[in-house]
Amino acid sequence: MPALYLTEQQTKIRIRNRRLRVERETDSGSTGRPEVLLSVPLHHVEQVVLFGNIGLTTPAIAALLERGCEVVFLTRHGEYRGRLVGAFTPHVPLRRAQYRALEDAEFPLAMAAHFVRAKLLHQKALLLRNSRPARSERVAQAVAILDRALENLPRKRAISSLRGLEGSATAAYFGGLRTFFDPQWRFLGRNRRPPRDPVNVLLSLGYTLLTQVALAAVQTVGLDPYAGFLHEVVYNRPALALDLVEEFRPVVDGLALWLCRSGVLTPQDFLTGTPERPILLSDEGRRRFLRAWEERLETKFTHPVRQQRLPLRQCLIEQARQIARAVQQGKAVYTPMGFR
């Protein structure tokens, strides 16, 4: 159980005999003993993700920190709040090399180009995979724009230009992706803050969870997650983790597409909210999404460097290791996953 997702409101996490227990207080007229909703061995848990009003006892916090098990806090509807983590790993030489690389004249641009290329290749693969046997005109146009962006990528001599190229190509990609969704989903393209249709609700939630996985991967190999190359270094933004996320965003896109086309989720799983959050995913719909997300993280892919079939979660760590090697060797080398 690499990650434990908890969504039941008004519950509390405790530690009993080296087991993590999720409890809910019973009515005053009962025995007074809390109802145990879940009990798992602590050593089976690598990450805890809390949605909404879920408490942690002090002993539970101490036990999780001792194990190096991070706790991610999200709102009930999946917006990121913060993380509880232990001490940073003692990789001072690696981080010094990372900071030197940030000041280099060419290295950040070259690494940023690798991240954009990996993302565009994966977006193209997702469109081609789902357009068989017949490809719509809109999908064909999107693929052509992605091909031109990949061709023009080496000519970009500034990170701002790379971001502009990535942004326009991604807009075209979503123009193609929308054709795979039934009109009942009302998906016209990517929007956020707040997401205004059910598909964008799923994308926002998935990207939030993916960012936490990437953040953990970057920290696992000893890099500073806040010192990135493609994403601008801004206080309290995990720029390097977001760099790593780019290649894997189409994993979330593909998962949302499968959930909507397979009937695992239906438009009835989404509720009308407030002007600040107009569309809400129901509690049951969120549980189904989280089960599918965890299954996707455990799906195995052949890693291009290791040449082994590894769970997707491990693939993110191996991609983070590539970044660490590039930083240490001073050579901007990065092999994309090559999703097909």
C-alpha cells in the first residue's frame, strides 16, 4: 500500500500497536469506543493523503515522521493545502551542483527543452493511440501542430520561448483531446481555478496528486524540489517537481478519458457547487477516481534507461535520478519515457 487515501470526514488517525488506525467517534449513547474504519500495519504505508476534515494525533504524527512517511493535506475537493515531511535528505554535494547548474548559461535551457519534448511526445502518443482506426480532422491538426513544435524546439534560445511553444502546442493538444469525450461531458478545453466542467475537475485533481508523487520522487533522489529549470523559481513553488510532472501529465489525461468513456464515472457523479467552485465531484465518485489513480500508478512500463518494467510510481523516481545524474555530470541529458 504505497499511498493511503482518506476521504471520510470527521475521522482521526491514531497509532495502536504499530498499526495506523482511522477512527470515528461514536454517538454519546453508545459504549464510547470509537468506530475503527481502517487498520493497517504502519510499515505498509509510504504516504498518507488526507481529503478535508481528518485529524492526526500527536503520536501518529511522530510515528509517520519517524518512518519518513509524508502526509499530504488536500481540501475535501482535492485542492492542495500542504505537506508534512521529515528532514531533508543529506545530499549537500548534489544540491550544490544543482544550484550551480541553475546559474549556468546553457544547462537550464537544455534541461527545460528535454522536459517540453518529453511532454509533447507523450501528448502526441495519447492522441494517436485514441484516434485509431480513424483520425478526426481536429486530431490530425493537433498532431501536426505537435510535430511542428517538436521540430522547432531546438531553435528556441530562451526558456520563455520554450514556455510559449509548449503552451500553444498544449492548447492544440487539448483541442484534439476534447473530440474523444462525449458532448455530455461539456469538455471544450483545459480550464482551471476553478475548473468549469467535470473533465477539468478530474484533470485538476489528477494533476494535484501527480505533483505530490513527483515531489516525493525528486526528494527521494536528494534534489531540491524548489529549484527547477523549466518552471520559474518562485517562493514555495516546487519548480523542479513541476518540471518532472510535465512528461507525465498525459497519464492523468488518459485516466480521465478512460473513466469517462468506460462508465466508471458518469455526469451524475458531479454536483453543482458554488460560484467559487461550480462543479464538484461526489464523495463516491472521488473514491472511484482514487482507486483508478492508484491502479494506474502501479501499472508497469519499460523504463528507457533501466530497461526494466517498473511501476509508474517508480518510473518517476528513475526520471528524477536522470535529472540528478545530469546535474552531477554537468551534461543536460534526459531520455523521455517514450510512452506509446
